[in-house]
Amino acid sequence: MKIGIRAGILSLMMILAGLSAWGAVSSVQRSDDEVPAEVYAWYHAKSARAQFLLREENGYVAVYRSGQNRPEQLTAIETDVLRRADRAMLNRGIPAESLSEVLQLLEDLGS
């Protein structure tokens, strides 16, 4: 009888520990389209001066000229291999003020 009660209590404790761990992990995960405001604020402030915009196009990073609907260049950088934060930024658009900044951003995304 005592062994059955101990086994039941142990099982209950293991279930509660598992639920607690699952709750902790799920509370820290971000959704794919969530960008912290402080991270995007810097990019958003540049958008008025941006000559280029990096976005996702058919699974790849694309470079758009500001105000254009068609990409000027489609890169070989696949978006599904990027970090979640980078994919989220591309979904919102990453502004760049110059071609050299575009090249720097592409280098960062491609590495």
C-alpha cells in the first residue's frame, strides 16, 4: 500500500514538473513575426531616408529600391535558414540608406 501511494505521488510530481517546464519554455518563445520595438525602432527611424529596402521574396532575401514594388535584386540567401529575428525584420522590411549599407546587411544575413 505504501509503495502504491509513493509511486502515485512521484508520478503526480513528475507530471507537474513537466507542465511547469512546458509553461516556462512557452512563455519565453516569440512568434515568428514579433520584433521587439527597441530593435526595430532604429531601422524604422531610417526608413524616411532609405534608398533601399530588404524584404523576403519567394523564400529569398530581395533588395528593393525605395518605393518600388518589384525587387531590384534577388539574392541567393534563403530566408528559411535565417534566425527568427532576421526573418521577422525582413517581413517588416529592413531599410538601408546606401548601397554600401545594403552590402553590409547582405553580408550579415549571409554569414
